[in-house]
Amino acid sequence: MRKYLETYFEFARLGTNWRTEVLAGVTTFLTMAYIVLVNPSILSAAGLPLAAVTAATCLSAAFGSILMGIVARYPIALAPGMGLNAYFTYTVCLKMHIPWQTALGAVFLSGVIFLALTAAGIRQMILRSIPHELYAAVASGIGLFIAFIGFRNAGLVVGDPATLVGLGNIRNPTPALAFFGLILMVALEVKKVRGSILIGVLTVTGVAWALGLVHWTPAVGGFQALAATAFKLDIRGAFNKGLLEIVFVFFFVDLFDNLGTLVAVTKRAGLIAADHSIPRLDRILFADATATIFGSLTGTSTVTSYVESTAGVAAGGRSGVTAIVTGLLFLGAIGAAPFVGIVPSAATAPALILVGSLMLATITEIRWTDPLVAVPSFLTLILIPLTYSIANGLGFGIISWAILNIATGKFRRQDWLLYTLAVLFLARFIYLGAS
């Protein structure tokens, strides 16, 4: 059985082993476990029971990650997406006064659309229509993005009313611990120590606990809590209220956030083929679409791929076993919800900073001497972290690529889908600006 699994997950071809995959899965889980606490706190503001959403968050993340690992065999973990959960709560439920049951119905419909477009091969066509230089820009932009999140979580970068951002107080213990963790991880990485990121996370956690710097509020959860949200979605209500624009937003943002994350993780893992295609792409897209449908049935907002998966990849994860391990840990978190917050942000922040810096390696693939390539790539690269959105950065990159090629007479009919995407992105930005 062990030999069969190693063959199925292509351990020999990928140059990996069980120990590396398990360590990578644990690393990914530790860097994204915050979602177990954050997602319920956001969705509960829309009226969903906190205990139920906590369980639904863990269960949907477990289902999506395990499905991705088994079916697509990629080290990509899934969970309810940040940003989309805020849109669900603050725009759809609180601002538009849509009941959370109806909003879940809209999430379900967006997942069904995902699945239908995947089956028809349209999502695959969309991904193939994006120039490979923008792939590199997306991967590097996400590297800056998750490094920025790491700096913020570490307290090294803080908000400033005069300059938007500024340097935090480095005399505080959190930035100091995060910097110590970063140095430790890099040193271990240089010495080729397996599990260097995980060792760093656990070491900083131990130091923080020893110094009495960890304070966490136990969360609630458990399978029995699911009864309050499971299968409570109102699909008919979503149709009756004409929530097509809400379904479109769920669909559109998740589509391009997913594609951006997918490109970033596969490039970081060296899994993109020589012709810039992604093997088993249809299976990857099937997994995330099915996970969104499953999440809406259990009681949470859109489930999507997580950029924190790159932490597991940096720890050596190359196969679906990494995602399966992450999923199993999320499954265990349903019963262990009170202990999910014991790892402080000072421990996970340096992991995000390290991974972000390593992802900038793809920047060399961009032809910076060609303005037609350099400008769209730069807009993609810089606007992902500055707008806090993968979709926004990719949108500006695609729009500028299309406009510049039309303006310089480089328009090609075979690129019709790229120009269609540019129009859709432009319509989205106009819609967001008017709302």
C-alpha cells in the first residue's frame, strides 16, 4: 500500500518523501490556522452562530484540502477566503440586508457556475490565455503580498495616517521575536535543514510562551455545532431576490484570486511545464469549485486556494500529501478549536516573510527591457500588495497588456479571450467605483 501511494503521488519524480510532505503539511497548517479564529469572527457579525461557523470553517478547509491532495495531487491547501468573507458579511448581509441563509445560497450558485465552467473547459481556457510573463508577475506580486502580511503580523509595518504605512515599534517583543525567527529560519535554510520553517515556528512559539507573551481566547466548536448552519442555505431566495450581481462578485473575485494563487504555488514548487501549462489543471479547478459548494452547504463563505500554501512548498512539499496533511489537521481542529490560537503571530510572520522573499525569484522571467511586457508586469506585481488583492493586480495587468497591444498595433485575433478578460475586469472596476 505504501509503495502504491508513493507511486500515485509521484514521490520519485518529485524528489520527495513522507517526512518532508508531513512537515510541509504541518507548516502550511500553522501559517493559515488563523482562519479558524478570524473567519468565524467575521461571519458571526452577519448573524451566523459562532460555534457553527468555527466548525464549518474547519470542515470546509479539511474537505477542500484533502480533495485537492487526492484528486489533483498538488500541495495546495484551501479554506474560506479572506476578503470574500468580509464582502459576505459587511456588504451583502449588513449593507444590503440580505439574510445569511440567502447569501449562502449565492455562494452555492457561484460554486455551481465554477463547476460548470470547469467541466466546459472555460476556466482552463482563461488560465491559458494569460501571458506567461504575467504568471511571473503574479507569483512575485503574491510574494510581496504575503511578505507584507508577515511584516504587518510581526508589527514591523503599521498603519500611519500621514504616510499610509510606517515602521512599528521595534522595541516591542513581537517584532523582535519575529526577526529572531526569520534569522533562525534563514540560517537553517542555508544549512539545508529539513523542516527549517516549521522548526523556526515552533522555536519562536516556545520562546513566546516562556516569556509569557502568548494570550489567546479559547474558541468554541465541535461537530454538534454544525446543526445551526448545515444545509440552512436558501438557494431559491438567492434566485428570487435577483442576486446575480452578488453571485458574479463571488465568482469573479474567487476566479482570479484562485488562478493567481494557483500560478504562484505551482511556479514556486517548479510544477509548471516547459510550455507554461499546469498539469492536471482541470482536477485542481474541480477541487476548488467543489469545495466552495461544500462550504456553502456546511455554513461558510467561498472556499478558495490559500497563498500560505507556498510556506509548505518552501518547506519541501511537492505532492498532494502536503495538502492532505493540512486537511487532516483542520479536521482535528474541529475538536481542538480552543487550542488553535496558541501559535502567536510572531511565530508565523517570519515564515511568510521568508516565503515571500523566495517567491521573488520569478521576477527574472520578465523581459524588463520591453515596455509592452514590463509595464503590465509591474502593475500586476506592485498592485497586488498595495491594493491587498490578487484579483486587482492581475486585472490591471491584463487591462494594460490589452490596451498597450491595441495602441501599438500588436493586436492578434487569437488573443480574443485575453481582451474579453480585460473588458470584464474594466467593467468590474467601474462597478466597484460606483458602489
